[in-house]
Amino acid sequence: MRLLFDENLSTLSVDYTRVTLDIDVLDAPAEGLAGKPDSEVRQFAIQSDRILVTLDVWAGELGGPRWDGLTSREIPRPTRFALPFR
């Protein structure tokens, strides 16, 4: 699995996913995508064959909840969570 975490996800989430879960994940800001339009972030994910993980609800801007083989799902946010530290 190859992921691209959008800029609204913390670097702790990126590090946890990469190190603890051993998943290939890129951080959008580290890839020069901070502040870029959502369509550009989406295009980068497509070109690099990655799943875009974001907290944004911007599907309407890109043509609805389904487009070009991508699916948008709203996931409820937890009220509290803890990341284990090693």
C-alpha cells in the first residue's frame, strides 16, 4: 500500500504509519505540496500511484464523491486518541 498524507494530517501520523505500521507513506508538505490546490495534490497522488488520505471534505470541488477511479469516504473523527511511543 502506498499513501500520500495531505497537509492537514500531523507529522506524528506520518511517522507512526511509516515506522510502526511499516507502510510506504509520503507527507504532502515534504513533497512540496503545502498550500497547493487540492486538484494538484490529487494529481500528484494519481501520478505517484498513491492513495490520498486527507481530512478535507472537498469532493465537490473535484466533481463529486467519485471521480477517475477514486472514492471519497467521510470517516468520523475520534474525540480523543493516543499514539504509542517506543
